[in-house]
Amino acid sequence: MRQEAATRSALEVTGGDRPIFSVIIPAYNARDRIHVPLESLRRQDFRSFEVVVVDSGPQSCATQAMASFPGVRIVRSRERLFPGAARNRGLEHARGAFVAFMSDDCVATPRWLSERARLHAAGYDLVGGAIANGRPRHPVASAEYLLEYSALIPEGRILARQAAPHALSFASSVFERAGYYPEDTSTGEDTLFNLRCVQAGMGVGFAPQAVIAHHGSTRLAEIFAHAYAHGRGLAECVQTHGLEAPIQPATARTIPSAVATSVRYASRGWLQTLRRISRGAPRLLPSFLALSPLILAASLATAVGACRRYREGAISAARAVSSATSIPRT
């Protein structure tokens, strides 16, 4: 009850300099696309919010961002920031009572913030939104969407079944209690942090109408590169933070075991997505079945990325041990 009262109080503050929401957009070399999320934020039906763009990489998007959304706050880093570091830099500059994140290749629907505010007002520390396919007529983008975001389809019965909730917004007090995002992984920082919050007993509400549309890859090379990088990030989360995942270091010790593990991973993921869509969003079933060869191939690329990262780690560890034991003793 105390948290609910505090949340309602924060939402009732519409005057002064403090916005109700801070929207943080991690942007890497986003000069050509930063206008996409920012212009969608101008159409929100919720007015008390600020936007913080964490602009990293050699190609700054600051000029384009300010042209698309006057008043945007820019946090600039010439060096590339991985997502965890970018999120944390944004949090350091956020002033809102609540914080939401969006990617630099997404479009927010007009109720994206107001739906979140409604559930935060009900006392939820965490509010999970949904992700829609921003390119539903493109086969590559649709395959990537179904591979990566099937657990975030805008259906309440699907969202509530997430093992680790994603697309979250947060009461700002969450970061005082749970700390900040890990910065030592290339991807997966949100999974690690969100699990930390859930394990700490923080309540999660789900808002199926708090939707952003993801504009996915449009070329085969892009979807495979993205899936491969996702696999490497998954392995980093396992190695560095002990994340429980379907692919573990022991399964990549030899090439035959890595191949077998990759096939099992892709097959199991395909079956899980099939069940999820059949039960929660059957309208997507024809597309899923038609795109299954590409989805399976991209899932294999994810598994290969994870196994490759494990093997690199094992080789580096073996070399370190060999180097240490070869030092002559005096």
C-alpha cells in the first residue's frame, strides 16, 4: 500500500521541473534513424515526459535528434557504449519519477506511455509492454520478429507467461534498490537486470496496449549477423553472470557436441514459439509456418554464436593456464 500511494503521488505531480516519465533511447551511430522513435514520441497522448538520447559512436545523431524532437537531452560518447552502459548513462541524467527505454529502430504507439502510467498508478514497480512487428510485410523482418519477440506479442496471455519479463518501465526507486545494468556484456543486460528485479520480489504488471513496433532487418546478412551476435551475448551472460540458458559451456566442448546442441536449441526454440503462437496469437501461425526455414536457420546462427564464444573463452583460459605454468620459478 505504501508503494501504491507513492506511485500515485508521483503520477499526480504535473507541475514543476520534474517530468513523470523519462524515456531513454540508447543510440549507436543512429544518425539516419533516430528520427523514427523521436517523431513517434511526439504523438504520445501522455504529455509529462522528457527524452534522453544516449548518443554513442563516431557518427553523432545529436543534430538530427534535436531537429526531430526539440528539447531532447543528449548524452554524448564518441566511444561506442554497449546497451548496459548506454542505459546507465541515460539513468544518470534521467529526472522522471518513472523510466522507460526504447530502441533507436522502434516506433512507439500513441498510448505507449499512458498505458504504462495507468499500471504504475495501480502500484506496480515494473510494467511490461509489448512489441509489434514494424515491417509485417517483409519476410526477413517478420522472421526476425517471430524469432526474437514472440514472447512480446501484444497479447496479455502471452506477455504474462514470460520467464523473464521484457520491455519494462520502472519506478525510479527500482534503481536505488536493485542497482544498475551490467556493462560487461554486449547484449542481454536487460534480461539480467529484469531477473534481478523479479527475484527481489518486485511486482510486474503487463500492459498489452503499451506497444512499440520494431523495425527489423531487411537483408539475410543482417538477420544472421544479428542472431549470431545475440548468441555471443547470451554466452557472455552465462559465463560472466551465471545466467541459466539452454546452451551452456559444457555443451560446446567439442565440435560434434556443439553441432548437436545447436540443432537441439533451434528445434526446441521453434517448438516453444509454435506453442506460444498457437495458444496466444493463432492469426500469426500461417506466417510463422511459412517463415520457419528462415527462423530455424537464424536460430542456428544464434546457437553457433554462443558455442563459438564458449570455445573462445575455453581457449583463452587454457592459454592463460599454460602461460602461468610455463613461467620459470626462481
